[in-house]
Amino acid sequence: MKLLMIYCERFAFNPVSKTLEDFPEVNDSGVFEDTLVAFIQTEAEDEENAKSVETKLVKNLKWGAKKNNTRKVVLHSFAHLSASKADPHFTKDLFDKAEARMHNADYECTQTPFGYFLDIDVKAPGVSQARIFKSF
């Protein structure tokens, strides 16, 4: 898994084009403030260690949010961080499980529309802890 976390003073998205037909139609836009946005790419080898990858993802999300003094997290599928890609259904299931675990730990957590290219607007401060990259 590749995980790029960016703390955003403001993060907004708008679905532009659907890229994966197996997933629901979405037209809703979103705007978030004071949030950690997780740009996530699952890799093929993650499917063999799903539970471990899920645990590491949640642990890193909590750590990144704490580093940036927020309890808000947005999960965003970003299949541009590695040549290896997991099955989209595996990725969506992992996102759903991670989101549920974050809610259970009293975090506000949501996902951008899965299977879409999005227009995004990112306002991120120029401080080192606002950008964190992890590979596991």
C-alpha cells in the first residue's frame, strides 16, 4: 500500500467522470475543512494480507490526524502512486472497513466517490507534518 496523507485547511471535490462501471452513480460534491486527506493506493500484494494492511492503514490515519491536530479524515482512492494495483472491489471493501474503524474510534471519516475522476481543490499549509508518505 502507498499512502500519501495531506492535512488540508480546505479540501473540496466534484465528480467529473465515472471510471469504474461496477460502482454506484454519484453526483454529490463535498467540502471539508481542517481534515487529513488520505490519498491511498492499494497494491496487488495487499490482497494477500488484507487484515494486516487494514490495521496498518487505520493506525497510520490516526497517527497522521493526531500529528495535525484533527479528528477528521477523508479517504480518497488514488491509483497513481505505484504500478501495482489491487482489485477495485478489494480496495472499496478495505476503505469501508477502515472508515467503520475510524468512526468506532470517534473520528469523523468519509470517502470521496469511488471509481470517479474528481475535480479537487486542496488548500494545505506549508508545514512538514502536513504531508506524510507511507509505504507498507
